[in-house]
Amino acid sequence: MSPHPTGRSRVHRSFATGLPLALAVALVAAGAASAAPADEAAHVTRTATLGDIPLGTFSNALLPGSVDNDRGVDLGGIGSDIYPAGRKGEFWTITDRGPNGQIKVDGKKRRTFPVPGFDPAIVKIRVSGDRVEVIDAIPLTTSSGKGVTGLSNQQGRDEAPYSYDAKTPLSYNPNGLDTEGIVRAADGTFWLVDEYGPSLIHVSARGKVLTRYVPKGLNLTGADYPVVQALPSVLLHRKINRGFEGLTQLPDGDLVMAVQSPLSLPNGDSGDTSLTTRLLRFSPRKQAVTAEYAYRFDPVNVVDPSEGDTSELKISSVVAVGANRLLVEERTDKAARLQLVKLGHGSDILGGSWDDDTTSPSLEQLPDPASAGVPVLAKRLVVDLGKVSGVPGKIEGVARVDHDTLALINDNDFGMTDGTGAFDAQGRLVDSGIETTVTYVRLPDCI
């Protein structure tokens, strides 16, 4: 194998052989599920945990010199999504933009990036017994081979980036990606989704961004890779940090992506109280969105009886289970439910009045879209994960293992918490203690 300019070939060998870089995952006790409940109930059959891998070691093996100080943070955040890699127990995962938090300064929250040189990565894992092993990793790079980073893209649209203590402003980076979903295409390339644009990103097998598809009118300039304005302009109204999160691939090769939360139409208050978000279908062959669907959340206290704030509802994962059937994960940070929906031509709202941001009332403002003639997707509850013993909180990735088993992965936020207590007086992470965990759940019925 010839050397690769990003250094990936070197790090791949170290993962495969367990040689010097200490990137092999240590065994961490995860705690087995308690005795399996009755066969008719969904239950956990396996739990595996990612051990401690210093983030600087991991990152510099992929892109030498990218991280000068990891502030004691370990590799985490790979739970943004999970996708079967073809071999039993192996999955592709994707990190988000890296360690980040919020600190209030003068009454206003500032977004912190404690390790600003961190580059989002595609991480291949293997579930082996009760541990999660990293067996490969691919850095996301620009056309010239530099790391894209996870930094905010545009001043005035994205949150201003700050240092770990929220005291020093950092530079915006138009290449930055807040990656949240992953699928692998038949040709070995990857498709990812991002919160910033929101955007759909096509990536080579070695991690180079081939094309970033963004909403019409975004006017993202200065990126070191091709940017194509191919998505509906209404997506410009996504909430901050609530762009695309779920992504799946249908058997015909089309992609379906979910807007994490209702759009802020006509304003933030409308988005915060709305129960209606959107799914979009994208054809890689046509390089265009070919359909759009209205998706209706259940009330927040149904999804999570401990939560009363509707704005906490999110879609974090969508999983194809047939030609036009999807599992959709509705969640808060503490609970999640999987709903089965069927996409149909009669449910398509693409290009209609609901894509016009001057329409009043907006789709998001309608208290009952179906009664207003909107073809809302019908859904059926498959499993309430909040009632399955052994399932951790903040599940962001769901993969189908077989006809009645799912693999779930949580987002541990790199062990980060918000507030001034996230780091000690020496600027080292005060770890939350939350680990990255892959959990297998067997369902009572086939999906």
C-alpha cells in the first residue's frame, strides 16, 4: 500500500495490528443486561463499551499535527450514527464536530471548541464481547487534503466559536462540518449529513469531500471543496444545531434525510412549539431532492414522560427497512421511540406552498396539518426504547442487525458537559463519566 498524504495508511495499520499508537480499545466493563424479560417484550441482548483512546493520539495519527492539546479528552462522539459494515459485529460510525460545550458570559451562551483542531472522522468499529474496538478511521478532508474541522461556517448564521473557557474568539471555517449521519454506497463512497448547512455531503472512500449539497441561497463561500446549492431554500430556516441528523439509504440507492427539529418558520417561537418536521428524499443519480414529506412528532410527554418542553423533541436516526419503509427515531436526551412509516407519492409536498417561507400560516404553525390538507406521514410505534431496561440515554444512531434485532449507539459528547465546571483549573476535562456504548435490542416482532 502506498503512503497516503493524510497519513491514513499508517493509522490503518496501527488499528489492524495493535502497534504503538495505543488506539486499540481497552476493555471497559459495561455491565450485562439483567435477566432477559419475557419473549414478547423488547429486550437488550448485548452491551459493549468503547474504552479510553486519547483524542490527540487518535487525531494526530490521522492528520499529523492537527491537535496540539486535547485537554484530556478521549475519543467519543462517534454515536452520531451507525451503519452496518457488512461483516457481523462491524459498523461504520461518524463523529460529530468534536468536543464542544456552552458557557454563559454576561448572560449569553457561548459555544466552546476545546479542541479546535479536531477533524470529524468516519470510524469503523467492531463489537467484540463487551467491548467496542476501533478497527479503522478515515479523516474528512478538503480537496487539498486538509482537515475540514468542526468549526462553525458563517458569521451571523452559525454560533460564534470560542476557546474552551469561552474567553477567546476562534476563526470561522467554511469547510467545517457538524456531521450527524452516515451511509456507505455500493461504490465504497460515503454519504453524510450535517447540521450547519444543513447539508448532504458526498465523500470519497478515503474521506475527501467530493460535493457538499446545501440549500439554495445559503451562499457559502471560501470552502476548499465543491459546494452545490441543490436543496430547498426553506431549509435556511433550520434551528441552530438542528439541521439534518438522520440519514438512510433506500434499496434503489436514493437517500432519505431528516431535519432534526421543526423549522423556525416564521420565527423561533413557532419552531420551538411545533410538532411538524420534514424528511427529504435525494437522488444521487439526479443530484437533486425528488420528494419531501411532513412528519409529525408525538407530544413530548408521550415520547418522554419526564419532559414538558416540546423543543426537546428531535429526530436523530432514520433506518430503511424496505423499499419505502423507514424506522424513524423520535427522542429527547432521555428517551426515544421508533416509529415505522411508509413513504408514498401521495405524501410528497416538495415544491408546494409549504416550501415557500412567506406562506402563512406556515406548515410548522399548523396545529393539525392533516386537517388542513397536508398529507402527513402515517406511523406506527415499533418500540418505546425508554421502557427497555438497559438502553442508555441520548441514542443517536440506530442500525438494523437482522429481521428482529437493532444496534443502538449513544452520543457521549466526548465526556463534555456545559458550564464553567467542564474543565479544571489546569484546563483539563472533568469527564462526565458517560461512555460510548453499542446496545443490541431484540424486538418481539420482525421489522
